[in-house]
Amino acid sequence: MKVVVAIDSFKGSLSSLDAARAAGEGIKAAIPDCTTKYFPIADGGEGTSQALASALGAEKERVDVTGPLGEKISAEYYLDPKTRTAVMEMSEAAGLPLVPQEKRNPLFTTTYGVGEMIKDAIRKGCRRFVVGIGGSATNDGGVGMLSALGFEFFDTEDKYIENCGKGLEKLSRISCKNALSELSECEFEIACDVTNPLCGKNGCSAVFAPQKGADEKTVQLMDSWLFSYAILSKDVFKNADPELPGTGAAGGMGFAFVTYLNAKLMRGIDLVIEKTGIEKAIETCDVVVTGEGKIDSQTAMGKAPMGIANIAKKYKKPVIAFCGTASADADVCNSFGIDGIFPILRRPCTLSQAMDRDSAYSNMRDTAKQVFSLIKTIKNI
């Protein structure tokens, strides 16, 4: 029997690769001669760069950059010198977890450090970029990132605006004349797990800024500033389209990437599938194992396990999903390609016990063993 294991991370507990290894141990315990292939996966958020770097064989790099509050931090990305490809997550430099709860306010957070990461990779010879843009603490439309790359944003007095959400309030003019010349040689593929436009009731300010510390008044102000920013951007880039799905991702980073860097936005899981070659492995396997920390109706809306299930059903393969917990509406996923959902918690416990890495690992291993013991009996292996 051949099994492909591609499980998203159990955030705060198991990485994607750890989850896959634990399930693989359980599968092998039940069916010793089973062949398992592991594929780290993610949908654009946490773990995306690790999943892609593993597939590309990229090596870890570290660089000191500007954090979301303007402080200096150390950010990590991956570099493959053979293909001149850099794989990174914007959350390394501008992620919400980097901002203490009491300081969260998207008026004052910046994406400048993301531009510094890109600039560092360019200096090291990279010309291809794969960037995950989930989990941001920002709503600056990407002007912080773009400023680090040499684009210039001026107020009415021809002074530079602040590289943060509030800076957009005074934006009056945009210049590209000092942007890094190497950017014309660069290709950007962006792992993006949302389809929101830049502005409006479904835009980044209205939908995501409250999660980053914005109140209702701030949301309205930032939305109007981003609208003005989009109009000014269109004066420089005629193809600027704030209604394009995904431009509202990561506080407008989607818009910045597409408009200023000619990037291609892709669903995170689709990008991971394309880069890892997982489809070829699924085509020739017998069973596909996927999962994530919580499976619910949102899983069916294009999250990582559903992307794996879609490929599996293309080749008529059975799909088993493991999760930490399954909501009351998780059964909807059965209609979208996941044949069986199995929560791994095996006994009552506290949340901290459930999230403990060693406990989660053993729970995943033991649950996988039981499921595949049943499969072995049914198939008479």
C-alpha cells in the first residue's frame, strides 16, 4: 500500500512535517510494509515558506529587519541559489504575533521589514520570489514594503509619509524613479488565502483591521485612505485595480505586490501543490491522508486539506483527514472530497494538554495506527 501524507500544521502544537511524521509512524505500525510519502503543506499562512523550502531544497537565511512597530528584529527566509529563488513569509517581519496585544493598532504598524527581506535576497542574487502573505499586523497597503524597495510616497509638502497605515492619510504623490532597478528582473508568486478587494465593505480595513486592533472609526478612515492610495497608484500604474480579488490580503499587501511588482496571486495551497509535485505522488498512491488543527465548514472553502482532497478526487483516491477538533458543521467536508474525519484527542484533557507538542504527536500517531489497522482488516492486507 502507498500512502501520501499531507497535513497542515496544528498551529501552536505540531508543524506540518511533524504532523505528517506522526501519522506516518502510526500507519507503519499498523501496516509495516506500507510506503509513505510526506509533504509539508500550508495555505499561505504559517508554515508556507517551510513547506515550499522543503520541496525546493532551499537553505535558511537570517537578516536583521524592521519589525512591525519599527523595532529591529531577526527575520528568517529560505534561499535556493541554484534557481535564484527566495521563499519567505511576510509574517516574519510584519506578523501579528510580533506585536504585543496591548500595542496592536494597524494605524502604526509597517511592512517595511518585508521589503528589507526582499532587498536582502535580491542582493544575494535572487530573482524569483515565493511569498506567503498571511497573518499580518498591518494595514499600510504595502507602502512600507515598497518604500524599502525604493518607491517613494510623498505628502503635500513633498516630504516622505510615515511607512504605516496612518501615513496614507497624507499621501499626495508617488514616484517610482528610485525603485531598485533589479525589480524589473524579478518574478513574484504570492501565496494568498483570501479573495477580498482592497477597499469597501469586504475590503481589508473592514474585514481584517478589527482583528489587528482597529476600532470602527479607524476602519472607516483607513478604508478612505486606501481608496485614495489606489487612485494615486493608478496614475503611476494604469493596471492598478483595487477590486481585484486578493488585493485586500494582508492589509493591502496583495494590491502592492500585484500593482507595483507585477506579482501573480495564487491560492496558497495551489502554489504549494504546484511547487512540491504532490499531485504526481497522489496519482500513484492508494490512500491520501490530510488534515489540520480544526476542521469545520471553513475547511471546505479552499483551505489546505480541501486543496489536497480536490487533487485526490481527480484520481479517485480515498481521503482521510485527521484534526485536533472537528466542529458540528465539519461533516460538510464529506461532500467536498474528504471521506472520513478523525479527531485525534483520545481522552478528556485541558487545552494546554491538547496543545502540548509531545501529546499531540502521540495522539496523531496512535489515531493513525487505529484507522489504518481497520483499513488493513477491511482490505485483508
